Amino acid sequence: MTRHSTRATTALRALNEHDPAMAALALWCDHRDRDHGPAAETTGQTIHYGPEFDTLPRHEQMGLAAHHILHVALRHSPRLAAHALRMGDRFDTRLWQIAADAIVNETLLAAGYAIPRPALTLTGLLAKALDTTAAPRQALADWDVDRLYHRLRDTTPGGTGDAQSRALSYATAQGFQPDLQPDTGPADTTDQKTEADWHRHLSRALEAGRTAGRGIGAAGLRLADIPVPETPWEVILRRLLTRATLDRPQPSHRRPARAFIAAMAQAQAQGTPEPAFQPGNARRSPAPRVVIALDTSSSITDDALSLLMAEVAAIARRTRAELHLIPFDDAPAPAVKLDPVTAAAQLRALNAPRGGGTAFAPAFAAANALNPSILIVLTDLEAPLPDRPRFPVIWAVPDARPAPKAPWGTILDLAR
């Protein structure tokens, strides 16, 4: 069995006096030494300490250990791996880690920790990349890593423009070096804890810090990045689409039920009165239709659009559903029928204008003409809603915080 870190022992003991909450969280992490690599690096729930860690002064050792303890507690390593799996080549690992480091460093500074300068911070990143000024506490309450990453990746006209390049430049100027490795699963440690486990650990640790009046618990921070068990939007979308496009047999008077045929044969053979006609069941002849209405005036990122289209196309292939795309702003463009196999290529070739106003009623009328099984609307919901249609509606929103108002339909937060 790999031994507990000797390099970090002194710093971890000092955390017990300085910050009871962080010391409690440290007990749920695995601390290991190694003879290569950076001063510290996180993989899953294991923190690796390299030779450079010995060269740091005590207060910086404490800050660096706390930095990685927060990485573990906020589940950054498994979340990094999950995003890479979901998004494939479109995922920017470095940018996601920049967002994670900014939130962790801002949290530590608010709790009175010393971290090496210059330091990548959330307030600095917001100011440089998004031209947004926010107080540290408010920024930590508003932003989680996933939401911040997708905002930095927003390259749609009218969005944040070159936010990604500015974020990368700012991080480089602050000496940022990636210090996370994707979670390697059970091989990394024998006791893998879930998101729900870490949510409970964090709640108990912060309460202990508030009681002791020291450290991160006493700072009274509201952290939007605390892991909360959630169902990924892809899973919700698959369930809703499968339910809407399921081919359910319907009663049909064009064919008799098998029970009626048997009863009729028996009545004729025995000379008894003929039974009342019973209709049989038949499959619906038209193929189910999935209509996607793309609000070209909203801040739908290319990543979010590609992910959603991939999920819809996969469902369409399995259910034989037709796919139709309606780009719209204040008026709908002609509907485009998509081939589930080549939908991604058709989407890339689509020259839909971005910007302008938004009007849902004309787009819903165009969708209604297609007799859809379900309608997916990619929008920011910043326009008056039409009357509720007869078919189910999914509102796919690029960022559902603050929660948009929709009195009907199902809202999917694509930032998760």
C-alpha cells in the first residue's frame, strides 16, 4: 500500500490549527509523495506532492495543499474527465482548468490564505476576459466552473467575442500551469467517493469551521461550485425524446382484433350470435418528427449546439424519427430536413444569421405545420412566450441561471 505523504505532513498538521474545515476535508483526500512532476497535482481524490513542494515556505505549502484539497472536494478532476468524454475534441482542457483554478484561488484569498503571486483569480479573470467587475464574494456565489467555462467559450456574435483568447492570455501572464489530471477511476484509489459524499463532507466541514471561527468556514462564503448531485441534461433529453417519439400502437377499425377473429370463428362454428366488432391495434404510419427551432439571436455556443444536435441525431437514428431544423429570430427561415447520419455536417454548412430580435409565435406556427412529435427550442427565453401548443416542448437554454421563466415545457440547462 502506498504510504501517506511525508512532504505534506507538516503543512497538513498546520491546517488543523489554521482552518478546521480544510483539515477535515484533507482527511477525505489521499496524499502521496512522488519524485517527479510539479510541486502538487491532483488526480481524482489523490494529491501528489513533488520535490518542489519542499522548497516552498510553510505558509505557501499550506496554501498549495489547501488549493488541491479544494480541487478534490469540488470534484474538479472527475468533472474534467466527464466534460472531456462528453465534448470530445471540442473540449478545451486548459480553459476549463483556468476556470477551476480561478475559483479555487479566489476562495482561498477570501478565507485568508497566502498563495504565490502573481495569482490567477476569479475577479481578475472576469475583468480581463469578460469585462465584468464583481466583488469576490459575489463572484464566488454566481459562478461555478462549468458555467464560467461555457461563458468563456462563447464566440457567437453579440456574445463575449474573444473571451477565450483573453482568458488564456491573462492566465499565461499570471504564470498558470495546469495542476489537474482527469480522474482515472477505481485504479486511482480503492475508496472512490461520489458527488453526494463530497457534498455532505463539505457541508459538515464548513459548519465545523463556522463553529471554530477560523478558516474557510468562518469566512461565510457561498460557493456556487459546490458539487450538487444532478442528472446531466443529455440524460433528461434522451428520456424526453424517447418518450415523445415512441411508436405506440393505436386502435384501428381497418383491421379486427385477434380476439374478435377467434370469437367470430367460434360463433360461426357453433351457430351462436356473432360478437360485436373489436378494432385491432396498428402502428402509426407517419414517422415521428423532432423539430428543432434555433433562436439565432440567442447566445447558443457552438459547443452547446453541437452537443445537443449529436444527442438528437442519436435518438433519431434509434427511433426512425425525422429531424427538421427551423432557424428563427423575429421570423422563421424555411425548415431544413436533417439526415440523422449527416446532421452534424449539415449543421456546419448551415448559414444561419446571428443577432436580431426574437419572436416565438411565428416559429411555433412553422413547427406546428410540420405536425411534430416534440419541439426543441434553443433559446435564452428572452421574449414573450406564445400559447401552449398541443405538442411537448423542450426549452434548451445556454445558461439557466438566473432561472428563466417558462410556465410550460421542460427547461434544459446546457451549461451543465
